[in-house]
Amino acid sequence: TLLKENISALPSWVSFPDFDRVEWINHIISQLWKNVDSCATFYVKELIEPELHKILDLMSLSQVSGFRIKRVDLGSIPARLEGIKVYDKKCRGAKVEEIILDCDVVFSGDARVIFTLQGISAEIKDVRFRGCARIHLKPLLNGFPFIGGFEMYFLRMPTLEYGLGGVGTFGEVPGINGIVRSVVEDVIKTRFIWPSKLKLYLPLDIIELKNKASYMLPCPAGFLSVTLKEARDLIKKDKHFGVS
């Protein structure tokens, strides 16, 4: 277990030779971080908060009524890409309408999400996040900007840790920390875990003219062939077949 934890803490380009180190991208992210921070509150309120309200309505919990996101502060420490893997076109067939890459995303910064619950201000802080995001760049275009948009999702639940602060009296409700964690994880699962995807396509005429089935419908990124060689202690289920 200790060895597994140590390996998972290493950058992808160390653990997996087919991941490339991309420090130049991290330099770009670092310089753009303030610009991303300036619009983070808007996008979180537009994309995430409606999903939160749906989940809270289904849970019918009076303890978490009146939930509103007030502000999202990404902090001064930017996210990092610990490695990127681009899948080879020849491994996926000749008629490829997209570029697929995996990004090892890590965040361990001073971001804060300020929200209100039952009229009491609270915050999510000390966020620690790590996950491998799969990104599809598509559709590929024959003219500038050559890529019409992207889809992004995680194949498995990312590692997520955070602290809950400034919660006042509502934080003393038994199980409230577990409820908040459950809500946060449900939002991630419903929006960002396969088969759910975050999709963004540029509003271009050339994309409108393309057949949406050519880039909207998922296509296999590869095939896995499994050959069963041996099995033991299986329950007998083939009741309609004789034993040979």
C-alpha cells in the first residue's frame, strides 16, 4: 500500500514513460491564472450551482437549505499539469476526426469557495485535487482555427480533499461534513466523470455545417481483447448444457 501511494504521488512523466513533461504549459497557466480567476465565479454559478440545487432537492435535507455560492477565489497558486499523453493516430484507425490526450491535473493551492447555507457564510478551503483528465479535441477543421472545440471528462473519480471553514452553528449538525462532501462528489460525478462530459464547441459556421454525428457521437478509442485461459471455483450456471 505504501509503495502504491508513493507511486501515485509521483508525476505521470516519472511513473509512465509515455507521458511527457510539460513545464512550458505550466508557465503559461501560471501567467493566465489571474485571468481565469476573474471569471471563475461566473462559470461556477452558471454550470455548477444549478447542479447543486438539483442534488439538494433530491436529498430533501433541511440542513442544507438556502445554499448559494457567493464567490470563487482560485488563489495565487495555479493548478499544474504533471504530464500529458497524446494518443497516436495510427493506433486508432485512419479516419480520425479528433485528437485524444490524457492530462494529469494537480492542484494544491489556496483556493476558496465562499457560500451561504441557512443564511450562514461558510467556505471550502485547503483544496487538494488530483485526477487524470481525458480531453478530445474535435472536430478537426480544414481551416483556421483547425480545432472546433473539445470534450473533457475523468475516467475515474479524482482524489479530492478539502477543509470546511467558517460554518458557524450549522457545522455542529451531526453528519453535516459528510453531507457537504457527498454533495461535492455528486456534482463531480454528474458533470465530469465518464460517461458525463464537459463539452465546448466554438460558434463557427464551419462547425454548424458539419454533420454533428461525425463529432458528437462517441467512438471507440481502442479495442481490448481478453482471452480466458483458466478459471477455478466458479458457480455452475450453464444448466442447459451437458458436461463434455
